[in-house]
Amino acid sequence: MMLPAWLAPLPDAGEQRELDRWAIEDRGVAGLELMERAGTGLADEVARHCPGGAVAVVCGRGNNGGDGFVAARRLRDSGREVRVLLMAAPEEYRGDARANLDRLPGAAPEAFEPGALAGAAMIVDALLGTGFSGEVREPYAGAIEAVNRAGVPIVACDVPSGVDASTGEVAGPAVRAQRTVTFHAGKPGLWIMPGKSHAGAVRVIDIGIPSGGPGDPAIGLITERAADGVPRRAGDSTKFAAGSVLVCGGSGGLTGAPCMASEAAMRAGAGYVTALVPASLSMVFELRLLEVMSVGLPDEEGALTASAAEIVGERLGRADALVLGPGLGRAEGSFELARRVAAGATVPLLIDADGLNAHAGRLEALAERPAATVLTPHNGELARLLGCESAEIAAHRLRHARAAAQRARAVVVLKGDDTLVAEPGGRVAVNRGGAPALATAGTGDVLSGVIGAYLAKGMAPFHAACAGVFVHAAAGRLAAARIGAEGVIASDVIAALPAALPPRSPAPAPEAAGGAPARS
């Protein structure tokens, strides 16, 4: 399951463990050398962001604790006051961790107790490493709670303790770090919620694991290069060559959604967009959509009826992609329309909003579609599709995005600051996020229009979704930079879309596995 070059690999805990084993046993890199580089990188991050004051390094029994011992030694060698706090008796440490415990200069390590954190200007969390999963037990649970209560900045070693490095799941107490120093490559749990909210700014440290090696990560971080595959207009392009998009939706009180999806598709480069909307509301769309065609469909009091499916089907013969659901509403006739159109559409289909709600409990029906399908739910919509609670989706985002993709045989775009793009075969792309301006009504409709435009241009569904997610987030950041994040509305994001599509990247040099710049 090779990742495309525009995804930076994020090895999970098992894949990283195998890479470590391969480097040590097959390539002859000493484990102590890997630990030395990891701990040195950790100490450098502490010095960079906390140049003065005492540091408390809280060390668990495993190699994560060993990294902490190296960091403590390096900081002491530079003249810093460092308290080393142990979660086990010294004789219980083994291997490389014990070797680095024995190398510590200065004051002897102390048994951890919450009061020992008093006076620290920064805490290093070296309690639990990437091998942790499940719920933290005592005494580690109490130590994590004490670290969080200390009220000083925390730097996490490799992954915040209590966060599942492979999934981002948090089943109990977990460190809330301001910064995380991770080694060799980013880990999925640092970028997927709720783990992402515990990681803070992420810095990847090269510890000398050779390139190549075993394993083929199925999860990757979306990079700017995802947008390289978006077809651009050439001198001989026509409006039809640039892609024709249909947007079907709208209802009384919800006319803005199909308008924003349509306008976003135009701004994303579609050559021809047609809005299929309730006939009784046609004047609204005629006045709002200057560059978009509109076709009135049968409706009852502003809600589309199932009889509109025949007209939609006729229009599909001249379209390259269909966006179904923005502003559709929840009338039963509208739901039936959505189900009929989805089942019969022979072009790539993106389903959003109430188009998704029309398929609640019917996800497998989408697997029978004759063409590609992209679903763009938020937590609540995915919960309705899967028949569970929204809180369950929020706690296990990776698991449920993959399950929905498999069941629907569709690309699933689970929206959020950590937007996940999941394929039926299990491959997942993760968005870097960092666009709080998108937390406003209508930006989901904008994303639907962007991905719809890319589908109409002939992009593969997974690539179209990833490129759309990247460009959408970049537009949100551009809009925020111009007017301030708190004042951004969806139309500002639409206006920023052309500038958010980056120039094509030059041919890339070989890329370190998962290397990712820090996020702030």
C-alpha cells in the first residue's frame, strides 16, 4: 500500500518499532547511539524554548525514560539545574535506559512525587513511549495528572504520555504538552484528534535511522505537493475541458449552501457549474449566482421532491462530477431524491450534509454505485451513517473513518482540524490543520465545491480529496491573515481559493520518512 510522494509517511508504533529493530540488528546502528541522538534533540528543544530555570525530567521504565536520561545529562552538562524523577527503583531499569541512568552526572535521581515538580520552569515528559496503548494505570496516571497540574510548559518525548501514537486515541489521563519532540518521523497520533490536541507544536528529530527499511506506512501527512496534481488551464483550454460540475441541493432557509458550493467550484477552477435547486426558490439563485447556471427542480414548499431525480439524471449526461446535498434539508422527499440520485449517478459523486443524512443506516448501499464516491461528513454525520454516537466518532476518528470507507467503498473525508481522508483499502491521509478560521458556517460547503471541481477535472478521488483539503485549509489561513481569523466567513475562503493553490513544486529530492516541520 505505497503512499504517494505527496504524503509524508507517519509510521505507527509497530512500524516504528520494526524500523528501530532493523536499524540496530540489520544495519548495525547501536541502540545507545539512537538514544543519544534522541535525548540530545530533546535537550536542544528544552534549551530553545526554556533557556533559563530548573527543569524536571520525569522518566518511565522504558526507552522513553532512557531518552529522558540523555536529555537530563545534556542539560546538566550545559549548566542547567535538572531534577531527574524516576517512576521505578533504579535497579528496575534495563538495557540502554539503565546505561544512560548510570551516566547521569550530578545529583542522584529521585523517586517521583508531585511535590518534586515545584520550582520547575519546564517539565520533560519521558514517561511512556510510542508502545503505549489503552488506559494509563497507576502510578503513571497520577504522575500524568500531577504534571498537567504543575502549570508550567511541558515538552513530551516522542509522544505525550497517555496518547496512543498509532491512532491519537486517549482513553484516560494524558499529558497536555506545549511541544512534542518525536524521533525519525511523525506519528499518526500526534496529528489525529484527540491526540493532536495534547501534542502542541511537533518537531521531528533525525536520529540516524538509515533511509529505506521495512514497513510501508498506510498513513501519511498531506503536503503542499498534493496540489501539484490539480490540472491547470492551458492556452487551448475551454470551459468544458476545465470540468463541468453539478451541485444539487437547497431548500427554504438553506439557499446559501448550494450557492457557496457552486461558487467554490468555480473558484477552484471548474469551467462550468450548474446548480440544481428548488424551482420555487429560483429567483434567489438567479440573483446570487452570476457565473453559475441554475436549473429549477420540482419542490414542495421549498423542499426538493423525489420526482426531481429524472431531471438530475438527464443533466448528469453533460457533467463530469456531482456534488449532492448542500442545503438539501431533511424532508422525506428530499432524502428519497438523494438516495435515487446517488444510486444511479454514473459520474464521480461527492455527498455532503443532508445528502449524507439521507443515507443514515444505509451506508452499504453506496458500495453498489457505478462510479467513484466521496463522502465529506463531520463527526455527527458520520455517527448517523454508522449508527453510533458523535462522541464515539470523536474518540476513535481513525477507526471509524476507515470503517466507513470500507463499508461504502468510498473515499471518506472526516472533517476537523485533523481532517482525515480514508480509502476503502485502509490508506489514510491526515491534514496538518492550523486553520481555525474555518470554524464557521458554510466552510464545509466550500470544501465540497473544491473537491467537486477537482473530481470534474479527472483527478483520482483520493488525490482530489487530499488536494481539496489542503487548498481549502490554505485558503482559510490566507483569509485569516487578511482580515483576522475571528472575522472570516465562508465567502472570504472562496475568494482566497485561487491564491491558495500553490505553484507546482519542482521535482522533489528524496524525502526523509515523515519529516515534518514544526507546527505552531
